[in-house]
Amino acid sequence: MPGMKRDCGGAAAVLGAFKAAIKQGFKDNLHAVFCLAENAVGPNATRPDDIHLLYSGKTVEINNTDAEGRLVLSDGVAYSSKDLCADIILDIATLTGAQGISTGKYHAAVMTNSEEWEAACVKAGRNSGDLAHPLVYCPELHFSEFTSAVADMKNSVADRENAQSSCAGLFIASHIGFDWPGVWVHVDIASPVHTGERATGFGVAFLLALFGRASEDPMLNLVSPLGPEADSQCEAMERDSKRRRLV
């Protein structure tokens, strides 16, 4: 499994962003949950046709042993909802190779149940330099890809040509429920997290910018895409920019 060291890019982004957010002063309740899977062969490894009972209480039939990350991520979001009582859950991971096909090498793929947060993710990407672009969010059409005869769902799609990255995100969302009242954001950074065999650090600046309104740091407040203060600051910056161009 050469090159799989870059598969820790999502956890690395969370660790880096969490440390920086605390250091700069974070005013809201913040948890970092690390959903880690060992990519190894052994007697306890996942096997094809296994059926797993996940923390959400739902059962999953394994039809792809390489789709292991979504299993632990699903437990992570379920834990965040049930035990931490979070009202905003963001998962970020190097989830699918198809992300590079969907949004390319430089843009993270974003999926969310909130139109406001989808726009905020795109703005946070532009403000931070860690670019992001939305994926299709359509569980009513895509979640059937995981249909199983013996479990609540399979862990990989039936048709690999049908919005793979979107479907992978929906798999995670299904473990908190598509009717969950909170904000859920999924960020797939499989391609932008690395260049060749080296890491880029992608995701740290994105997360700091996205949640910048909860920071005591004035610079993070400035680049935050959420909240009325951020809107007024962006409008002021845009007016100043126009004035400079006119002069």
C-alpha cells in the first residue's frame, strides 16, 4: 500500500486546525474527534461479506474492504451527535480517489445539508487559499447505491460511475440521519492534501477561516464567511477595492 501515508491528511488537518484555533482563542465549545483506521492485513481486518454493526445502530455489509475510512467516520459523526450533542458536525478526510475527478487537484469537494454552509465553505476556501467546490447533495437519488439485501446498507456503491464522491459523503450522513436538524458538512480533500509524495497542509487554513467568527483573533474574524459582521466587513473590503481601482 505505498503512498497511503497521505491518507492521514484529514486527521492531520483537524489536529493542525484544532491546535491553532485554541492557540488563537476559540470562544465556542469545540471538539476534535479523530476517526482512525489501520490500513493493514491481519486476522482482525475487515473481510468481504462481513456485516458490521456501527455506533449509529445501523448494519453495514462490506463489499469493498478499501472503503474503510467511511466506517470510522460514520462512527465519529454518530458519536458527535449522540454523545457530544453537537449542533454543527464537520468531517474532513481523504475519502475518495474520485474526489480528484469531481473537483480536481486544487479544490476540496464539499457536501452539506445547509445551503448557507455550502456557500460559506466556498468563501472560506477563497479567503484562506484552501479552495473548495460543492458536490451534488441528493440522497433521494444517490443513497440507493448502497442497497443491501442483508443489512441496512453496503459500504460501497453499486455503480462506480454515479457520483462516487457524493455517495461516499451520503454514507457518512446516513449515520446521523438525513433528517438530522443540525448542520452537517463533509469535506473530501483526497487530492489537494498532497503533491507527489509530500503533504501540502491543506485544510488547516480552510477550517480556521470557516469557523473564524468564533475566534478571538481579529484576522480570523475578518476572513470568516459566516455572520453579519463578516458580511459587512466583506462589503467594506469590496468597496475599498473598487475605490482603489477607480483611483
